[in-house]
Amino acid sequence: MAGITDRPFRLLARRFGAGLAISEMLSSRPELRDSRKSRLRRDHAGESGPISVQIAGGEPQMLADAARYNVDQGAQIIDINMGCPAKKVCNVNAGSALLEDEALVARILQAVTAAVAVPVTLKIRTGPHPARRNAVAIARLAEAAGVQMLAIHGRTRACAFGGSAEYDTIAEVKASVRIPVVANGDIGTPEEARRVLERTGADGIMVGRAAQGRPWLFREIAHFLATGERSAPPSPGEIAQVLREQLHGLYDLYGPEQGARIARKHIGWTVRALPGGEAFRRRANEIVEAGAQLRAVGEFFEGERLAA
Ligand SMILES: Cc1cc2nc3c(=O)[nH]c(=O)nc-3n(C[C@H](O)[C@H](O)[C@H](O)COP(=O)(O)O)c2cc1C
């Protein structure tokens, strides 16, 4: 997820049991390769494999070149973004805008799978709009091109993030291809994870927004799927430790100034469900300096611990 699944977040997600944590999308445009943003998005230092890098773009040759470049830089899986509804991405005919043009989708998939020896995976939505849910056709094209796994967010491009995810379309896709299908959209609890797996027949699930500020959700889901029982929630002490680690990771990756700015949203997501969390989030948003941010977080959780 762009702006979210940077290296510190991926490290936590994997540690808590996520089977795969894919990079933020990287533009396929060669002139953007050396930008600071691209360099930071390509940073996988310390991550255990497989390193999966998502590329976005709309031109087969450019995507093939980007795939090759990222494999040279250490990618062990190339994931292609055909799911993003953002204007910035779709205006250049990339992301989910591609779903309109099945011939172009086929050319892109063939070019990318031919360009690299590593597995290529694909992320899609269920179609361009509710009147044209062509996910099954896209999935078949993907399978024919040699794509090795398909993740589907159960909404059309036009639906953006509105309404609720349509798991029936994901079930149809799963029944139509032999490659592994990963169901995505609105999974927020271990029970929902199980329901979506049952309803779609999918081989796996993908969790996005619900893991923001809650990377231990992967541990909770894995435990529930294995045992049918809920595990104990993390203690305030564990939450504090996880957040501190994330903050250090952010300062380290982005530098203390930008790192502290980026950390604000993660702090907000982490404390939102805790008593006094909302007031603390507002206060923490005013803090500029990394050291002061760390101290404030420490004090908030010390208060939590004493109250517990
Ligand atoms: C802020 C944000 C950024 C996202 N960036 C990406 C991205 O870079 N690549 C991608 O495939 N999906 C991206 N997504 C979509 C998610 O991967 C996921 O498909 C969507 O949020 C639905 O799943 P969820 O309900 O579990 O969040 C993004 C979503 C959000 C909210």
C-alpha cells in the first residue's frame, strides 16, 4: 500500500505472521527510478524473503523493463498493480484503468512474464465498473500469460472504496483458474478472515487497512484459523514496544525529520482504540522532533500500563 507498507511496516507484518508483505507500488517510468521516493520504496534491507515489489504503469515494454530493473535490484517476485483507482495513477492509464482494455492487459502480462525469471503476480479489482465485472476474463488472461498468483480486491474501479467488497465475484474467479487466488477487501477481524476464505474458496487472504496500527492482526488471524479460538490481544507493553520499533525504523529509513512526520499517522492508528488515544493523537500531531515524539509515546504508554 502506497504510503503505508514501507520497510518498517513490512518487517512488523512479516514478524507477526503475514506470509508476504508487498512493497508500495513503484512507477515503471525510468525517469523516476532514481528519485528519493523510489529509492526509499525499493529499500528492503533486513527483510526476509521473498521480496515482492509492485510495479505500476500502462506500457508493456516499460513495465517489462521496470520488472527487469527491480529484479536486478533484488526483487524475488514482481507484482503488477491493476487495482489502484487513484486519479494520479489512472490518468496515465495504469492501475485499475487497465482493466478496461483486456488486449492491453494481455500484452502487459506477456511482456512482464517474458522479461523476468522470477514469479510474476497480479493485483486487480473486479472490473472497471459494476456493469462490467471482467475479473474472470482478466484472471484467465493472467493464467495464460504465466502469472503465478492473483490478488483481487472485491470492488470495481468505479466503486473506489465505497460499498462493501463483493466476495461472490472473487469466488467466481477462484473457480475459473488454477493459479492461487488471494481474496482482498474489508477483512478486519479473524472471524471475517475465515468467513471470506469459506465464502470465496480463495487460497489466501490479503489484509490492508485493518492492519494499519495493528500489525499483530496477522498473528491473531493465523491463530484463529489454526485453532478456531481468539488469542489474547496484545498488552499495552507489547503495543508500546511494537510502535517504538516502528518509529525507530521510520527515523532510520526516512531520516528523523521526515520519519517523525510519517510516524504521526501510524501513532494515530495505533492509539485510536486505547483510552485517551484520540486526545493523545491530536497532541502527538503537534510534535515535530523525533526524540520528543518517542518520549511522548513512552509517557502515553506508561500511563496506559499504570492504568491497566
Ligand atoms: C492508502 C492506500 C494505499 C494503497 N496503495 C496500494 C498500492 O500501492 N498497491 C495496491 O495494489 N493496492 C493499494 N491499495 C489497496 C489495498 O491493497 C487493498 O486492495 C484495499 O485497501 C482493500 O483492502 P482492505 O479492505 O483490506 O484495505 C491501497 C489502499 C490504501 C487505503
